[in-house]
Amino acid sequence: MNEIKISAKTVDEAVKIALDRLEASIDDVTVDVVEEGTKGIFGLGSKDATVVVTLKDKESDAAQTAKRFVDEIIDKMNLVCVTDVSEDENGIKITVSGPGVGGIIGRRGETLDAVQYLTCLFVNKGKHGDDYKRVIIDSENYRAKREETLIRLANKMASKAVKNNREMILEPMNPYERRIIHFALQNHSNVVTRSVGEDPNRKVIISPK
């Protein structure tokens, strides 16, 4: 039983009853107040309060292991940051916040990528198939902002390639960033993309068709 609907004289009383039945604390649940309840006049016309109390999904041992691992890295880097972990069917996500986030992001997200890679290795040591956990580490929504920047860059360079009828060679990027460029232009009618070189100097070339 992960969710329960309770009616009582007050919201607080209804929540207390729900927590008792779920054998949970207030930190373990979310509370949705369906009806505030009214006292009525001289006891007439009163209406009970109604709440729906739902148990929060608890993170797996893998999620907590990932969080501890990242916390240790942050501590060793002497950064003032805090982490928050969440988990869904897509994997584990750790969000880093605080005044020291610049240190965890690094130049063009290189430190963030390195920490993510190491955390993924640590969490998935000896695991295969369905037991494998995808790990994403983000800070200040950096990855979404970086993706937007790269998509704009891809379209800008594609326009230049078509206008000047010559290849545009982008700066070296990690595999994650190169994939964004390729996906952004995969349906472009006038250009094609390919990667050349060896990591960490592998780069994308945008060529007119």
C-alpha cells in the first residue's frame, strides 16, 4: 500500500492517521489536501478534512552509493557543494549545487564528465544487463544549457558550410557533445556530418552535400 485516503476532523489529524497506517514519517510521504474541512456553525454543517498521503519512492542502494561517491570526490576537491539524488526508469541523476559548482563543472564541463564517468564505473562495477544503472551528474542545469549552445553552434556552422560551400571543422569535443552535433543535423537537407581524429582531439566536420 503506497497511497491512502483519510478523512478526519482536521487536516493534521487525517495526516497523522495516514502516517500511522503507512508506518511512515512525514518526510517519507507527500500530502495532497483534497478537502480542508469546515467546523460549521454550532456544530451544524461541519465537513471532515480529507487528504491523500502517498509514500515517496525511496532511492535504491545504487543511488545512495552514487551520491556518497560524488560527495567524497567533492570533499577531496575541497569544494563547497551539496548533492541531491533522484532515480527513475532512466537511471540515477545527481544534481550538484552550491558556491563551488564551478569547480565540479570545470572547463566546458570536462570535470563534470569525468566525475560522471567515474561514478558510473563505481556504481556498476560487476553489473551487467538490467542491473546496469545509467548515471547523470548535472549542476545548475549545465547539461541542458550546453546542449542548447551546441545545437545553435551546429545550425550556425551548417549555414556557413552551405553559404561558403566548404567544410566547417569544429573544435575538439567529447563523445557526448559530438553526438549532440550529429543529432542536431542528422535531418538537415544540405549538410552531412562526420567525426575525425582520436580522443581527446576528435572533432566534428560539417560538409555541404
